[in-house]
Amino acid sequence: PPPRPPAATSILKRQKQLRRKNVRFDQVTVYYFARRQGFTSVPSQGGSSLGMAQRHNSVRRYTLCEFAQEQEVNHREILREHLKEEKLHAKKMKLTKNGTVESEEADGLTLEDVSDDDIDVENVEVDDYFFLQPLPTKRRRALLRASGVHRIDAEEKQELRAIRLSREECGCDCRLYCDPEACACSQAGIKCQ
């Protein structure tokens, strides 16, 4: 018998095959940076903004599953700290009758006084609860010191305060029509706000 010619594939089938290809990720690469004083962000209060070193100091590769587990552990730890801070605040409020009475006992309370038994992290769904929390100035300074920053630039506090104040004063005083001679926006070279 004569040899069969190769079966011709339909153009339509070829297009379907091309469409089936998907982008798949199999690993996550995480670069770790040392913490530095920021000078690039404006926290809502105080000074000592957080930043990072110019170059990473380590790299770690995870499978997608390992990375998800690592994130779960990290988020649970952050949640645990957050719940402890809430519990500490509640204890202080109870001792001071919502801040109306002075209490030496309340002043002496720290996070160490909140037991892990007082909080219930296991019954909280981390994905529903987890979000970035602003850190108070004291905490940011402690993080910087723990990361080896010995001299925290105090001038940054004044610069950040000036930036926050300038953001409160936005726009101009024009009403109904714009007088370019008196308009702060026009003088700054922007459209009248």
C-alpha cells in the first residue's frame, strides 16, 4: 500500500492550541533589605520614617506553596502583635475609666503584660483581618535601632512636619473667578484649584 500523506491540521485547531497556553509561575524570589531611616515617605505623625538600604543583603526563593505558607505565618505574627496592642489599650482604658482617671498601674502596663491566652488568633481569618497598620513613632525608632541605625537624624522630624502642614493648605482663595495676580495656584504655575 502507498504511504499516507501526513494529516493536515486545521488552522482553527492550531489557533485553539495557541490559546490554551497560559503563563504559569512556579516560584517567588524575595529580596531582603536592611532597614534604614527613610527620607522618602511621610508618616502621618512624628519623624523617623522607615526606608531600606540601597542594595539587598539576602535573597530567598520559594515555591508558590512555600511562599503562601510563609506569608500566613508572617501575617499571623503581625495579627498577634496587633491584637495584643488592642488588648493592652483596652486594659489601660478599663483601669483609667476611659482615660478620665490617672492610674499608675495602667501607666506601668506593657505588651509583656498581655498573655497569649488573652488573645484568640486562631479563630480569626487572617486574610479577612490583615492590612498594613501605621506604626507609631516610638515603634519606628525601635525598629531602626534594632536594625543597627545608631544615629537617627532629628532634622527629618521638622521636615516631615512642614510637609504635612503644606499638604493641609491646598488650593487658593479664589471665588467665582480667578485673579491671576492674587491666585496662589496661578503664581505656582498650576491650574486654579
